[in-house]
Amino acid sequence: MFTKFPNGKVWFVDDAFNISGTVEVSGVDDFHTFDDPDDFYDAVSKAATGSAKGLEDINYTLRGGNLVSFTGMAVIVENEPGCIELPLYSPELRMLLAQQYGIDDMEIAHIRDNMETAYLNECSVPIAGSARVIHFPAAPDECSYVRVVLDGKLEIAYWADDEWKDAPAEVMGALLGALRSGIAK
């Protein structure tokens, strides 16, 4: 399910209330501004949910600039103002995803159509300064596809090897276009 948090951010929340995402956190490049590690975790939680207590069990990766990719367990208080579940095909979810990630209607449609698609045995390469990650089959499998994923769950583009065989310049252009920065600010 997708949940809109009090700060207007929208994240996919799994059945165990886990979320992952990428947010901008002031002072991340200058860790000495966080005298206490808890202050850093509170800053990530606040950027993600609007509340310093909105996430628990936070793990993070610095993505360049002030960007932090995180995973954590969402603390969702029943009937909390501004914290609402959004249906996959709701116009509000479409609008919020577009604003949060700078993605277009085609990429949003791709997310919706592929939420249940599962992939096994993949490698990934994160794009520095972005929420985007390239995924592809791990060795020894042949590289039969390439896909671009936002925040670990939201696949926005996919190309099979027959597509780049038939139209290499078009696929390369589309792939590079899909890698443009898309961050939750």
C-alpha cells in the first residue's frame, strides 16, 4: 500500500510497515553538525515522514550531496492527521509521485503495471545523487534486461535485450533519460 505522510511524502509501505526511500537531509555532508547519532536518525525520519518519531530501526546509505537512502519501520498512528493510505490508481498518488520524484505519466504507469513483478538474482548500481538504481541479472546469467528502479521498489523503466538489439540508439537514449535525477525533496 502507498501511504501519504504528514509532510506530503508518499512511500510504499509493506505488510510489516517497512518503507524505503531517498530524502534530502541538511547537514549530511557535514556529519559533525550532528553531535548525537540520534539527531541524524531523527533528521532522516523527519525528512521522510514529517516526524522525528515517524521511523524506527533506520538503516541508511549516503547517496551524494545531501541525499540519504533509508529503510525503516514506519510508525503509523491510526487516524493521524495527514497520514492516509492511497489506492494504487488514485489521481492523488499519481500527482504526489510525480512531484516527489520528478517522473512523468509514462513512468507512473510503468510503476503501477509492475508493482507485483518479482526479480531474482539481480545486481544493482546506484546512481550517485539520485534515488535511481540500475538493476540487471547477476552473473552467471546473461544480461537479458536492464531496468531502472526508484527507492528499491518502484520500477520506472525496463528494456529487454531484443529491444536494444533492434534499436540500440533509441534504447540507450531512453535508458540515459531514465537515469536523470529523481529525488524526494
